[in-house]
Amino acid sequence: MDFSPSRALAIDNLNQFLENNLFEYSKLRNFDFGPNNRSNISCLSPYITHGIISELELIKKSLSKFSFIKNEKFIQEILWRTYWKGWLELRPSVWTDYLSELKKISKEFKDSTNYKSAIEGNTNVECFNEWVKELKERNYLHNHARMWFASIWIFTLNLPWQLGAEFFMKHLYDGDAAANTLGWRWVAGIQTPGKNYLASEWNIKKFTNNRFQNIKLNEEAKPIFSDKTYSVIDRNFGNPKILEEKTLLIFENNLSFEIGDFNNKKFKKIILISNKSENRAIVLSENVMKFKSQLIEDQKKRLEEKSINCEIIDLTEIQNINEDTYGLYPTVGENLDYINLNKLKIEFLYRKLDQFSWQYCNKGFFNFKNYIPKIITTFN
């Protein structure tokens, strides 16, 4: 598992996975064999999250290897993040409410020994402690382990899900506001009201190949209750009809301009936006910030190789840009929060995949799943 911060190496990882491991993905994907054996999963989410590899690029390459029927589970997993993002775009106050709750809860649990034991990996649950260590050292966890981890955090250690979501965002290379926040809400039983996810000893043993023993968990906990409801809001994800020669801002979620929807447009200049930890409501770890910085540098290098005028600036410097600007839409999260808070006038450009897919995110994923063949047909 090598998360080298470059598109070239990301593509190498993708090609190796497609060639050697895609065939058995559906059968083996739920197994967590440990951090030194990730051959059964792609480990591409850190690159997808930052736009280093696009979802459509990944789907197209996988379909060139196997048919949709043989590939369906892999493609569904790719589009889960598209769905989560769309769901949150239609209910953005879920994110702002989460940050508000987190701020309050953080003060309450600042001196909690239970909380400190959890984030230090010093609990009575061995597998949980191992995942804390892996998360901090490798900045990645298997998806199944994330579900177990969140369930143990909430229902066995009795800690607020908001703090767990913060802990993941702090350390995960692929952390984003939608997948992370909504994933924790789902485990807690808030995202799908009344239906929580409970980790069990037998399940962990089976899908870790018995790496852990004597796992004592609360396997009968009730879902977390929330009286908050969120209605779908009316959103317009349309792009301007005329793209003049303006400056284009690129945020950390769209770091492969050369393969994107707007690579054939003429922009006066491209500015890559770096968002430092001090600008964020959730302070990210040094490893994660370094990873983001190196990915941005890699994008700059690729743009310069194509003789495209570009530079990197800090998010706070956007206010000093006098000319009108376009911005590749950063999606709900820290970057958009800063733009909205400072009432900056930026005309956003939306990816075609998002424009088309997000209309089907008003309900649950099983409803969205029915439209996946239509999404693929539209873009493939």
C-alpha cells in the first residue's frame, strides 16, 4: 500500500489492480487482511477524493477489463462517494450542524479520559487499538474496519459520533465532508433513522481471518436518536454558457485539470488553492496536510509541462484576487465554507458527472443504485 502523491503512480496502482485483482474484488472486498496485504481492494480512494483519478476514468478502465455485470459491485463502490456528495449538496445544513455540534462537544470531552484512551489506542478492545495505530501511521483504513471502528467508538466506548468523525477527518488521506460525516451518521443510526450498524465479534473475526480474538463489544445497543430532519433544498448546478478568459481556481478535490471537463477551455491563469490547517474547523494531521500539499505540487508540475500559466496560493489569498474568477466547485466542506463566510464572488463550474448524478441523490443509495446503468451509459 503506497500512497505516493503523484498521478503517474496513482495510474500505475490502478492498472495493477485492474490487471491482477479486479476479478476477485466482489468476493474478497470485505476482508481486512491487515495493512500489509491490501491486494483485495484498490486503495484508490485517496486519489479519487482529490480528483487525481476521476470516477469516470476508473469506471471506463474497469469496463474495458470486464462487463458491467462482473464489475457491478466495484462500480457501485466507486459511485458511493458521488452519491454521498450529492446527498449532502441537497442538504448542506447537515454539515454546518455537524460542525456546530462538534465545537460544543469538543469542549465537553476535552478532559475525558475515555476519549483520550480512544484516540491514543489505549482501550480494552485490541482490534480498535490496532486500527487507531494504522490510522495514525498509514492514514488509511479498510472500509469494513471503518464501520467496525465507528460502531465500537459509538456503542462500546460510548463516545459521541461527532468526535469520531473528526478523528477520521484528521487522519484519513481520503477524508471528505460528505463520505465521512454521512458514513458516521449511518453507523450511529441517524442517517437512516432507527437503523444503526453494530460491529460483532463473529463478523470481525471472520473478515480479519481471525487476526483478533476475545473481542468484547456491545452488540445490542440501540440507535442514536436525533430529532433533526433535513429537507431537500432546490439547487442549481448549471454552468455559465460562455466561458471567457478568466482566472480559474482549483481546489484540493479537482487536482487533474488535464483530464477534466474544462481542459479544452482557455483560461487566463490557473490558481491552485492550498488550505492550511489553521483555516479549517477540523485541524488535519501533519501527514494529511503534507499529502495534500504534494498532490497540489504534482498538479502544478503537470500543468507547467503543458505550458499552462499557474501558481499556488493559500486559501486566504483569494480575497486579494481583483479580477472575476471561475472556480471548479469545491463541494460542501471547508473550502466552500471559507468562500461563503467571506462572501467571495466566484462563479462555480460543475463537473458533468455531478450535474447528472446529483439529481438522483434525493433519496437513499438503493434508489440511486437503480440509476447507475443510466449514469454509465450517459458517460461511457
